[in-house]
Amino acid sequence: MLELGESRAARKYLTELCNESTGILKDDPALPSIYNCLGMTFFRQNLHADAIEYYKKALDCQARIGYSNNNALAEIHNNIGLS
């Protein structure tokens, strides 16, 4: 959806996934990716402070669950730098 320019629709669905994941699936390794994608939706709408907030949530979530994916970490740090 992001590639199609549908940032608002993508944000809606990602937020729903995030809300579901923070409950039962709060330790799911996909959660940092969801936060990162949410950050990207805000970035594409020039809402940089909101984007950084979600990128930081992605980093915090990865640290909390102990899931280390170097490629994902590099992408999140790159996104923070771009914001």
C-alpha cells in the first residue's frame, strides 16, 4: 500500500495490527516491523516527529523481546536518520 501512495490506508491497517499485537502477541517478532512500517507512513506524509516515535518503538520492541535482526536494525536506524 505504501508503494501505491496509500499511506493513510496502510496506517489504518498497520495500527489495527499493532493494537492486536500489543495484546496477545506483544512478544511477536513481527511487531518491530509493524512499528517501522507505521513510521514510514508518517514519514511519507512529512510527519517526521511521529515517524521517529514509531521508529523508536520498533527499536525498543526489538530490545524488549530479544529479537535481533541486523538488517531490520539497520533499516530502522537508517529511517531515523532520514527523518
